[in-house]
Amino acid sequence: MVDLFESQIIATITTPEQIPLAIESHSNVTFLLAGDLLTSPSYINELKDAGMIVFIHLDLIEGLANDRSAIRYVAKNWKPDGIITTKTHLIKFAKDEGMLTVQRLFLIDQHAVQKGIEIANKCQPDAIEVLPGIMPRVTYEITEKTRLPVIVGGLIKYEDEIHAALRAGALAASLSDQKLWNLGI
């Protein structure tokens, strides 16, 4: 997973209008958080044709079930490089289909941090995305207790917050604010 990143900034696409901006950015990895059954394949193809690595957030694709058949269909027909999900059972299904996996964790308190570490160690995704990403101490704790690549996302507004996360051990930062996509990090 670590070898995929030419930039430590992940262009997180939340609207179709951001696709051309992501393609023009310094980022080579995208998290696609927009689309539905009809539009997602063309979004994925446009990004991949531009040489980008594409992860789709399965939980946010309208009309897509959260089951093994949906994963199999996405892997064989849409062909993203990987998936992002909050659902641990989908991590296993996606790995069985040869896709890279990112387990998204929402860290609202210390219990959620501990539970997230347990989940990650059990399902062994290729990486973990922690939200919010503005907690360097927690990022460090998770990298130490899982030994998995950690991506930070959510509530990041400033370049110094990205640098703080990277110093704490994060592999990359996923950002939907396209003003931060070309920092050269």
C-alpha cells in the first residue's frame, strides 16, 4: 500500500465537478465518495484513464448493497483499485476479490479508539483511515498499536495540520478541500 503513494495527499472527491481538479492535482490517489450505480463506473474510468489510483467508498455509493455480491460485481465490472468502508465484513469480501482495502474509523472518544484498534487488528485492512484527522496523538497511538498504514481525514483545514499528522506517523491525508491538493507533500 505504501508504494502506491507519489504524494501524501489523497484527493477526496465528494462531487463529480471535483474529478477534473483531482486529475490535474499533484495527488495520484483518489478516494471517490460520490456516485451511484449508473455514474460510478464512468467516474472510476475517467480517473483511472488519467493514471490515478481509485478507491471507492462503498458505503456512500447510492444503490449499492453492502454484501458479497456487490463487492464481486464492483471488482469484476467497475475495477477500482480498492475500497473504503466502515463495515468490517466488506473488508474480507474485497480482499477475497483482490482489491485493496481501507477501514474507515470514526474516533469520537477513547472507547472508539480502542475498538478501532481491535477491529483493524482483526480484519487486517491494507490501511486505516481515521476521522477526524486533526488528532496527532491518537494517530501515533493507532500506528503503534496496529502497525498498519494510517490515513487521516476529516476536519483538516490547514497545511500545518497535515504536517502534524505526518509527523505522528500518518501515511497520507485524505482531503476534500481541493485548495490543499497541490501542496507538494
